[in-house]
Amino acid sequence: MAQVTVTINDRKYNVACDDGQEAHLSRLGTYVDNRVSELVAAVGQVGDAKLLVMVSLLVADELSDAYSEMDTLKSGGKGAAAAAEADGRLSESLEKLSERIESIAASLEQT
């Protein structure tokens, strides 16, 4: 099992991941750090725990929007086969993202 160090809000976190997932986890860490930076600019340093909860809610909102878009595509004017294919790809991607977020959260709780 590999380990990656991600920096979020100028703090370093060692996170375990599957071999071969290091670059992807680093990109996710960068994404979260960027979202935290946006929040800090808007609300200031309100504490790591509160910032991470707020970022989690923002990412969950993005995920919700993606699900809504998927539902719109299902019922929209696209052909049934194209919508089903897009639905399958999006569902698979969202499931993988959800699993990775849960894994990262579990790893962070261990440190």
C-alpha cells in the first residue's frame, strides 16, 4: 500500500492509498486544498475542522449537481442508448469518487 502526503491549508497529511493511485490522490488533495483556500479567502481561518466540513459540503453539493445532471440527461432529448451509456459512465465515476473520498476521510481520521 502506497502513501501520499497531501497539503491542505498549509498542513501536511499522510494518506494511504492503493498502489498506482498516488498521482490521483495528489490531484484530489490539490483540489481540496484549492477549495479550502477559496473558503479561507471568503470566511477567514475558522479552524481546520470547520473548513474541512464546509469543503465536504461543497464537494457533496457538486456531487448532487452531477446526479441532477445525470437525471436530466436520462429524461432529456437524447436517445435512450446514449443516455444509458452516459448514465453508466457517470454513475461509475461518481461511485469511484465516493469510495475515494470515504477512504481519504478514513485515512485522515487515523492520523
